[in-house]
Amino acid sequence: MDATETASRRPLLSGRRPLAPHLSVYVFILGPFLGLLAAVPIAWGWGLLWWDALLAIGWYVLTILGVTVGYHRYFTHGAFRAKRWLRITLAVVGSMAVQGPILHWVSDHRRHHAFADREGDPHSPWAFGTSPAALVRGFWHAHLGWVFDRDLTNQQRFVPDLLADKDIRLIHRLFGPLTVLTFALPALIGGLITGTWWGAATAFFWAGLVRVAFGHHVTWSVNSICHLVGERPFRSRDKAANFWPLAVLSMGESWHNLHHADPTCARHGVRPGQIDISARLIWIFEKFGWVSHVRWPTPQRLARLSAQ
């Protein structure tokens, strides 16, 4: 029996999240969310200064690409190979999006693909049925409710390759300090730009709390919206769909139909006009020689996957 067969025979779950880490989930989900709710009245009342906007946009682009290129396309699906320094960088920057430690995130997402929109999927909006009431409940579950589930996906089953990597195990353990840094560094930069504590505070609010919460909801929208509505030009075993309004904000992740039809493909938006910023960044990495063996789509493979 090979390692893959052995892993597949392990249980789906590996226990429950301890109380202290579970409480921290509430803190780091609800804290930034409250900041996001306060963003509109604060911008209306006090204004949004240019350095706060630039810091928020810059940190958003950096950390969300850490998730889409790093956590997702590289660590979860192996869409390319990366040099060690880039592998570590992607893991660190992805962690600073505060979407969970890397081993938890990747194991959950591999489990999602193994059971997409079926029993075992950790965040399918179809988990409770197809009636209007069931889909409302399912949307909440897929978008946010599942995050508060204490059951832990079995890492021995889903990420044995990452468990064998000492760099990744270390970055997983450093999730707490990296979370502190992702809030502290924007505040430090804002304070240095303005030379005031108020500048540090506003940078902490906009480039810290608001940026993290906004990134959360963009990512969760791929889990919820992109499994409910949109176009399905390619055949997949589930209900993954393309939802174009999220394409730029999600860095190309909302071209979700092809992704589920061909999960290891490095590019998700493959048709004319389908902007995929994550794929473009991978292309740049390839040109610099930092990544190799990139799994780019081919016309022949797309034709085989086409639903028409």
C-alpha cells in the first residue's frame, strides 16, 4: 500500500480545536469585522487619508496574493514548483492574511475538493438541501458559519507532504506572531509616515482591521457565492461556477468553475477578458526563474473539459 492509499484510509477528522485557539478564531474574525462595519461612518465623518488608502490597498494585494498564489494554487494544488525561499515567503505572506495557519487552511481546502458539494465538504452551501430556507442557511454556513466549527480536518490524511516539511511546520507554529505583525507593521509604517500616534492608529484601522476583514469576506465569497450562482462552461463534479464581479478583488479565484474542473491548473480565468492576477504573478515568477513546472492550461485540455 503506497503513502497516498494509507493517507486516504485515515479518518476525515482528527479531534476538536482546543478552547483557547477556538476563542482566538472569534477574536480574529469578529474584531476585524467590527472594524469593517465601522469603516463607512468613520470614512464619512473623518475622511480616509491617501496614505491610509495606499497602505490598505498595498497590504490587501500582498496578503491576498499570499493566499491565492501561495496557500491555494501552490501549497494546496501544486500548480507549480517553487524555490525554497519563495516557498517560505508565500507561506509567511499567506499567513498574514489571517485566514488560519497554513496546515489547517490547506487540509480544509483539500478536503473541500475531495468532497465538493457532498457530505464531507467543510463549507458547501448545499449542505442543508435545495429549498430557499435551506440555501439561506447553506449560504451562511459556506460563507462564515463553518469557520466556527471546532472539528479539525485530519492533517495526516490531507497534508502529509506539508507535515514532512520542517519550514512549513515552523511557519504553521508562527501563525500567532505573524498575525501580530500583520496588524503592527501597517501601524508602524503609518506612524513613520505621519510622525504621529494618530497616523499609526488610522493605519492600524484601515490597513489592519478593515483590510483583513475585507480579505476574509472576498475569500469566503468564493466558497459561498461561487458555489451557488454563475456560469459553468466546464464540466465538474460539483456546482462550482464563475462569478465575474469578484474576479479582480479575488485575484482571479472567482473563475471557480474551471478550477474545480481542473484543480491543479495554474490559471483559472482562461477565456478572453477573464482577468486572473494570480496567474499573471505566477507567470512573472516563471520568467524570473523562481518557479518551474507550471501547469498552464492547453487548448486540448480545455476542449476536453468543456461542457458544450
